[in-house]
Amino acid sequence: MTAPIRHISDTALWVAMYRAFESERPDALFRDPYARRLAGERGEAIVRSLPRGHSLAWPMIVRTAVMDEIIIRCIGEGVRTVINLAAGLDTRAYRLSLPPSLRWFDVDLPDMIAYRREHLEDARTVCIHEDLEADLAVPEARAAVLARAEGGERPAMVITEGLLIYLTAEQVSAIARQIYQQREARWWLIDLATPLLLQILSRTWQPHLAAASSPMQFAPAEGTAFFAPLGWREAEFRSTWDESLRLGRSVRLARLWHWLAWLRPKVVREAYRRMSGIVLLERS
């Protein structure tokens, strides 16, 4: 049997398929008209092949919707440049209501950029957009990309959606330092897991990702405090679980599980609430 995920880049097809599922709902939280074409047959096959592939779409959908909200708000508060590292098949520069003068860079490996360009050939962005080819595992390549934010009057936001969890702590530290060195980078939007989440996922997705040499591994026990020595502080934390309840995208019987959680000690409730989240980091 062919492995559903053969390379880390396949996760972009997987996530695009989840965006397509949400976009096709009558009560969709967001509309991505390009998601299904980007996911293609391969993306649909990945979702079918993964354990609970369809029913576990909700965390990815919540992540997309919450990041949309934060990005739009930060742009309203002054962000003029967005650098989307490991952008995959993200289409925010095409589908969000953004200022025409905003600069948006989608950065990924050459093959992924070529795939994006081919499948979005007839699409039009709503802002000043550029696809950048870069191997983000190479420090010099990261530095060159981040230099695109230069210009002290243009506050920048860096996005690393769905990236950090696949890296080592050392790799994340190196990226954090490089972003911090770029003084225009005021905000950094990430998603963050804890060891508790990796333990839960060990029964579903983790074996398939590990088989493709793309294991989920970055999940600091100290949470956002990991970034404090690297120059970043937690400006905002959105619990994936809490946001799933707010947005109406959660597991079956979620409300019941939520109320039963109050029977547990506060420290346990907080650990579960923060085991997965969307985090806005700010220069400290």
C-alpha cells in the first residue's frame, strides 16, 4: 500500500483539501475558491488514507480561520509587509480583503512555487504579491528572504503556519533569531503544540508523517516561554480547542466534553486548553 504522505510538501495538499471542505459548506468560516484545484486528486487521496482523515479536519480549519482574523487585524494596526515562510498552497494574498499597497511574499521550495504558479495562473492577488523560491533549511536563504522586509517605515509580520512542528528545537531557535535580527519584523504568527498533543497524535497522523521522514517533533514543554530568550514574547494565545467551540468547528459532543473538563483540576484543564494554539509573538 502506498504511503499517503511521501514528502513534507504533501502536507500542503492535505491542508488545502481541508480548506476546500470548509469553503464548500453553506456556513463556511472562509471561502477559498482555489483550494480544491490546489489539493487535486492527491490531496483528496491523502485525506481518505489517513486515520480519521476527514473527521480531524477541524483543527486545521480553526487554525486557518483564526490566523485570517489575526492577520487582518494586524494589517489594520500597521503591518505593511507579510513574509509567509513555508507558504505551501496558502492563498490569503488572493482571497482576503487586503490593502492593495500591502506587500506579501509567499516563500517555499522551488517545486512548490512552480506548482503554485501553475495552479494559480489565472488567479489575481489583491495586493502586491511575489512568490519566492528558497530552501528555508539554509540560513543564508532565510536571511535573503527576510531582507525583503527592509524599510523601517514598513512594519512586517512573519507567518510560519504549519512549519515549526516539523523542525527541531535548534532549527526553530535559529529561525527565531534570524527573524528578530530583521528589525522591521514586529510580529510573528505561529501555531504551537505541546508534548501532550504529540502524544495524542501518535495514534493517528504521527506514524504516517514519520514514515515520510517528516515527524512532528517541535512541541516545547514550556510553551511560548521557549521564545523569550530569543527576543519574542506572547502577545496573544488562541487555544485551538476554545476557538473550535467559538467557531462551531469541533469534535462531536464537544460541549459535553468541555463541561466535563471542569471536573478536573485547574492545572489539568489549562494543560489541555493550551496543548494546541495559534500564537501571535511580538518583539520583546
